[in-house]
Amino acid sequence: MVSSVAYAVSASSPHSINPWAKSTNPAPFPRPAELRAKAAKYYECYRNMNKTIIAKCHLTGEEGNGKEVTLAHLLPRSTAGHILKDLDVESVDDMRNVIFLCSTIEKSFDDQRLCFVCDDHRAGCFRLKIWDEKIRNVHLLSGAHQKTHDKPKTIGNFENEQMVYEEPYSRVLSMHAQESYDHPIRKRWIETIEPRPTVYGSPLKDVLRFEQLATTSTILTAVFDTFLVVLD
């Protein structure tokens, strides 16, 4: 019931609350200079090399500098304040809203060409789901770092792989997954027969908001129908 409500409202207003919609986003706030170092130490997934932080991707395990393995935000840094409040996210720079990803995966995440879906059989487990087949053969890394591999690894090699990430904002990942399902349908990357991702997250404030909107809509419809009956 809640899931169907979320789908209906999301589909009817694709850009109203979608923080990943590029056309509606304001300019992002400047990123704190020390944020990458702070996150690397927080997750203990880095090493120093010539005063450069070499971080490890939470999905692939690949290592790289800031251009190769970037500190990605689940909710973009341009996310409006009311959306942060609705999702109970205190700051976009909260450690639960940042993750290390290969730069090609991070860009595809922001473009809603892929998402992370909840494993129905394992609580707290998130797996990669690709929506746009064009990114499947995109190399994870480029340049000199890529040459360390006998065979270049691609994004497609990691579909359904588990993301090693403790306590992310699961409701944010859920919201991104729902929006990322509607986006490729509009772009005609997938058919509507493709199963929609499971709604998940706690406290699922995004879904609760959809439910409240739908409940309000139902009440208004009932009042309007009653008014028509009275007129007749």
C-alpha cells in the first residue's frame, strides 16, 4: 500500500522533490577542504602516498586518489534545506551521507543511471543495480592507475555486488532508487515491466511523506465527490 502510494506520487511529480534532477538544483555549496580526509579516517579505508590520500571504493575495493576514487554524496550538496529536514538529514556532509566510489560510478549515480537497492534477504545490505546499459562497459578507472589491471574492470562487473558501507541513510538510498527507476523509464532506458525497487529505510520519512500526500489527496477527492452528490 505504502509502496504503491510512493510510486504514484513520485511518477506524478518527477521533479518536485527529486534532489538529483539537474535542471532544478541550485548551485552546490562549497565542499569543506578537509571533508575527504575526515571521511577516509572515519571509514578507515585509506592510505597515504606522498601526502595524497588514496581511498578505497566502498563497492569495488579499488583504490585511487581524489580523481579516481571520489568522495560521493548520497544527497547532493545542492539539496534544498526542506528536503534535508523531511529526510531527517542534519547535514549533507554527515558521514552517513558520504561514500567513497570510483569516479565513473559516482557520476552514474548522480545521473540516475544506476542505484543501490536493498537486499530483501539481508538487512542492511545494498547492491548495485544498473539502469542504463550504456554504462555497463565503462571502465572503473582510467589513466596510469588502470594499467595495473590485466583486464580493465567495468561498472558492469559489479552489478549485484554488495556495497561495504556501515549505516548509510537508507531512506536516502531508497528515495534515490525510486527516482532512479522513474528516470530511466522517462529516458526509455528500460521498459516498465522491469520490477520497481523495494521501498526501504528507517524511519522512511520519504515514504511517509508520500503517504500523507496521498491521504490528503484521497480526502479531498472524497469531499469533492460528496459536493457533487449534494449538487445533484
